[in-house]
Amino acid sequence: MDACCQPVASGVSNPAVRRMLWTVLAVNAAMFVAEGSAGIATGSLALTADSLDFFAEAATYAVSLFVLSRSLTWRAGAALAKGSGMLAFGVAILVAAAASFASGAPPAHTTMGAVGALALAVNVACAALLYRFRGAEANLRSAWLCSRNDAIGNLAVLAAAVGVWGTATHWPDVIVGVGMATLAIVAAVQVIRQAIGEIADARRAIPVVTVR
């Protein structure tokens, strides 16, 4: 999750890289909506939490495409908005988990498995698209690593679906969802702190003009 919080600065001016970023941005944004909607519809905390990875990646690529050529204040402001969104989603998932502790019904494990498998396929496809950047310098390489590592979260969702099916309870879904939401909250707090620090640094760097 933390790798997804870093903007992809290098090569954004390259047309081929821009097309690649637009592609993964569109795919990740669509999957955030699809997986998040499926999670809400089925009551699956694991699916909803896993959709945060797609949100984080889509927001990162959007920052890379739209604001990296602008001032530090613009970039930090975009990061602050992104971190705040991640934090809000993560907290909402934890609240839903707390509400489901006593009388939560098992989510539809077949839907969980199908959407989790689709998410895994999408992340594998994005990782393949970004594979040529695996040996590039840090920023572009982190984009590849992010898609590769997010597949682990997709496997956790599939494991939760199997657990729900095997136990006929909602507990495997709750455990995976809480774990993934917690990771998202930790990453969001780090992004917010860094963004606030960068905004403060940018303001201190503005020269003060005195009128005599």
C-alpha cells in the first residue's frame, strides 16, 4: 500500500509513458468503483477494503499526470486530498466491521470469489503492462511493484471467500477487511503528514514582501 502512495514522476512527459499511465489510471478507477460497489452490495468488508488499493493507485497516477508539472503546493494539496479520502474510506470500513461483530451475516462468497479473481487478473495485467519498468529508476519501478504487491491483497480476498464458504460465518471476511483497512489508514496518515509538511515548507519558501 505504501508504494502506491508515491507519485510516478519520471518519464511523464514521454508520450508512451503517458499513454501507459492513462491506461492503468482508467483500469484502476473502474476497478475501484466495481469492487467497492460489489463489496457494499454483498456486505463484504474484504472486497470493500481491497478496493482501496485501486483507489490509491488511480489517485497516484492522476497526480502524476495532472499536477507533477505544477508547484509543490499543488502536488502536496493533491496528496492531502488523496490521503484524506483513503483515511475516510478506511475508517468507514472499520466502523462497518464494528457494527457487524455481533450479528453480521456472511457475505455472498461466490461474488467475493468472482470479484476477487477479477481484481487479481487486473493487477496481474497492470503488472505485465508495467513490467518493462521493473528495472527503471525508483519512481517508475514503484508503479510496477505496487501492482505486483496488490495481487497479495487480492489473494487475501480469495482466501476470505473460501473461509466464508467453509465456515458459513462472516468472520474470515471481517478479519481480512479489518487488516486491509488498517493498512490503508496507516498509509493515509503517512501521506497526510508528508503533505502537510510539504505545504508548510512551500509557504515558508515564499518570500515576504514588505511595503515601505
